[in-house]
Amino acid sequence: MELARSLHACGSPAYELDLEMEQVAASLGREATFFSTPTALFVTFGRDETRLLRVYPSDTNLGRYAALFELQRSIQEEQLDVPQAWDRLTEINEMRDGYGPAIQIASHGGVAACISVLVGGDGMVVFSAGVIGLIVGVLVVWLNHLRHQVHLINVVAGFVASSIACVIQAFVGSGNFELTSLAALILLVPGLHLTISINELATQNLASGSARFAGAMTTLLTIVFGVSMGYGLVNAIRPVPASLPLNSPDLFASALVLVPIGLCVAVTFRTRYRDIPWLLMSTLVGYGALRLAGTTFGPFASVGIASFVASVTSHFASNRLGIPTAVMLLPALLLLVPGSLGFSGFSQIMVQEDLPSGIRLTATMMLTAVSIVAGLLLTDVVVSRSEKQSSEEG
């Protein structure tokens, strides 16, 4: 049960956690059924005993997840008995949690500047996004240290980022405050949680998927509410001029920022040092597949193909290297997830009062999430079939 609680705290989705824990229980000679949601974990032993654990959603921690994955395999392969496994689990839960505050703050600024390059921002937008990203990083680290509620952090960060971006656009020069705010807040936008929730719904984990989807949408709305408040405050003091249109992203510049983005994502996901090279490779594979597919197919098909390629690569690396699939898959999906579209859609509705554009962007967000999930589900079919053929040949 403590292993299940620890996996849940690291961000393991329901369709993985339930199956993995039932396999662990079987390897220990116990019949158990697991049912997880973002806020609760039910465990039934045999037919007589059911326990409920109250758990809380938390940020993805790939470093701890990888250590728990290794512990799980050791239990299943009978390399550890129960007391040894308990001692190892205690050590993992007491591990140093992630990177230092300075590195976390720097990752917010770095990924903000790189994302603004990736979507075609000019020099002013890139510089502004990087500086505001650092400020948001300070706020997030400080408020987390004070243990404030996550939704309060989202509102405050959205308000501060939007206020500064609008001040720059109103008093310094023309720019694009929507893109600047989005880039500065990109690590808070719940695009990955939205995609996981759609995947859980598609795999018939309806309770977990519905709860996670509601949580992702609530997070998105609280961020956009803060952005709307910041825009309204600055616009009341001095009208904010219209944003300039974005430039077409430069392929060479986009390629240059992929490695810095990967390093910042490694900090965000608290990845182990030895897993960072594989994380960087997955980032390059995912984005490269997206760009190559985009030359031939439409946007939704391109996202689905990139998701499939990234997922197949992650499964192959997991089998060869003995690392969790999530170590390579989640960073690759982070460049595909549609959270930025949802942010832009709600911003159009709440800030610009442009309902048609907002609805169009929100619908695009949902279709993008479905495209990603389609690629993941296709991977499950291909991988399971290849594993079945391998076992028959063996």
C-alpha cells in the first residue's frame, strides 16, 4: 500500500498504477485489486478486506518514480524480500526531492525564453518572457515553501506575469503580451494533465479520468483568471495596445532551443542525472517527428504521428535500458500537449472578449489532446502485439 501511495505521489496515472500494483501483489502471493483516482486509492485484499487511502495530486517526480520502478521490478523478480523492500521504500521516500531553489527558478526563466523562440516571438518577447519567467519561478518556489494552495499560486502567478507583460507592452513598446504571459507561465499550464486525463478516459478509467480532467480545467481557468485580472488592472491605468502578430518560427533557432528546453524540463520533472541524456533524446525525437510529419500531414495527424513515434521510442528504450517509459515519454509529450491552446482560448474569451476565437482554440485543444491519445493507444496495440510474438518465439 505504501508503494502504491508513493507511485501515486510521483504522478503515476491510473491505468499504470492499478495494473502494476496488482502484479506486485501477485508476486508476493497476495490477491489484491487496486482502484485509484487523483484523490483516493482503494485496495481490496481477497474478498474480505478493503482499505481506503486519502491521497493528494502532486507534481510529476521522475527521479523518485524511476527508483520506485526499480524497486517494483526487484520485488517481482524476487530479488528482495518484504523487509528489504520496505527498507528500500523508506530510503526512496526520504530521498532529496528534486533540485535546489535556484535551479528551479532558472528553469522557469529558461523555458519561458525558449518557448517564446519556439513559437516565433521577437527579441523583445523572448527577453520579456525570460525575465517574467524568472519572477514567476521565484513566486512559485516561495509560495510552495509557504505551502499555499496550488490554485492560489496559479492565480498569483497569472496576475503577476500578465501585469508585467502588459506594462511592458503599454509603456515600453509594442509586443505580444499574450505570448509573453503564456511563455512565462508554461510550466504551470496543465496540458500534460489534460492529455493524461483523456488517456484515462479512453482506457475506461472513467472516475480517475473525469476527476483529473476537472482538475486540469480548474487549474487552467485559475491561471487565466489571474491573467485577466492583471490585464484589467494595467489597461485601466493605460490602454494596452494591440499585440503584434507572431513571426514564423525559424527552424534553426527552434533546433537550438530544444536542448535548453529539455534541461529545464528535467529540472521540472526532477529527473535523475543519469536519465537526463535519454530525456534530451526524447525531446529531440518528439519535436523532430512533429516537424517532419507536418511537412506532409495536417496538424492533428502530425501530432498523432509524433505521439506514436515518441511512445514507441520510449517503450523500446524502457525494454533495453530498464528505465520507466515515463522518463522518455512525458518530456516528449510536453512539446505536443495542448495546454497552450487552452490558455489562449480562455484568454480570448476572458481578456479579449472574443468568443468565436476562444471556442475555436478550445476545440482545437481538445482535438489535439485526442490526437496525442490516439498515438499512445496505437502504441499499446503495436507494443503488446510485438511482446506477444516475442514470448511465443521464446
